[in-house]
Amino acid sequence: MAKIAFTLVWGVVLVAANRALQDTTWAQYLVTFLLGGIYALALSKVTILRGGNISEESK
């Protein structure tokens, strides 16, 4: 459930960033690339978003 909520919030952030940079195409590409990388990193590193138990964190 946390992953779904995080994805929906991240989608809103991405849309808001793209609308704020509407007239600068290169900035939209840059922000989309950076936010995509941060999203992927967050999904792979944050235990709650991975769906694992807190006790698995020490492994």
C-alpha cells in the first residue's frame, strides 16, 4: 500500500514540475530524468516501500 501511495504522490510531483517548466523543454527532460532516478533509488532503498520487514534491514 505504501508503494502505491508513494507512486501517486511522485506522479503529482512530476506533473507539477513539468507544468512549472512548461516553456523550457530541456529543463523538463532534465527534471523528468532526475525525478525518475530518485524514484527508482527510493523504491530500492527504503524498506517500507520495498515491502520488507524491518528485521530484514540488518541483512
